[in-house]
Amino acid sequence: MDNQPFGIGLGHYLWPAILASWGGLVHYIQRSRRSRYFSIVELIGELVTSAFAGIITYMVSLHLHMDPIPAAALAGIAGHMGSRSLFLLENKWLNRMTEREPAAENEKADPLGEKE
């Protein structure tokens, strides 16, 4: 399978987007039952955020050479988590990027970065 995101047809992303949106719908229903509050605007926002989180998770999973079925399942889970999954992916990426950056010589000597 080609891991280029735009080399795959949009239909390939349809099922993960549906699963992620479904996960977002389940999360919204659970939350609205607890609060006894319903808003169509919040529901639409939840579905859009969930679909986005699911597609991003699916793309990352394919990039990591995961099979499409478990990757789509992760998309559904990410959809249920909504923006929390985006926050976790962002933190993981930022931690990975900062680990790769070499420290300057003066930072190695003084990890707090304080100058004398």
C-alpha cells in the first residue's frame, strides 16, 4: 500500500472518517445524557473534530505500516476521544522532535540554561 496521503482515493478515507464520526457521536450522546443538554451546533462541532482526529490517526497508522482494519479501529477510538486524541498526538510529536534536536554545548554543561 502506498503511504502517500494524496495518492490514495478519498474513498479509502471514508470508512475511517465514518468510524471516527460514529465515535464522536457516541461521546456526544454520553456527554449530553449526563448534562441533559443538547445543541446541534455542538454536535456538528463534535462530529467534525472527531472525523479530523480519526483521519489524522488513520494517516499516522498507515505511515507506521499498520494494516488498514486496525488503523480504522484506531480512527474510531480517536474519534471518540475527539480533541483529546489530537492533544496526545501533538504531545507525542513534539516530544519526538525535541529528542532529536542536539543540545548546544553550553546547554549540556548547564541543563537549566542559567548563565553565570
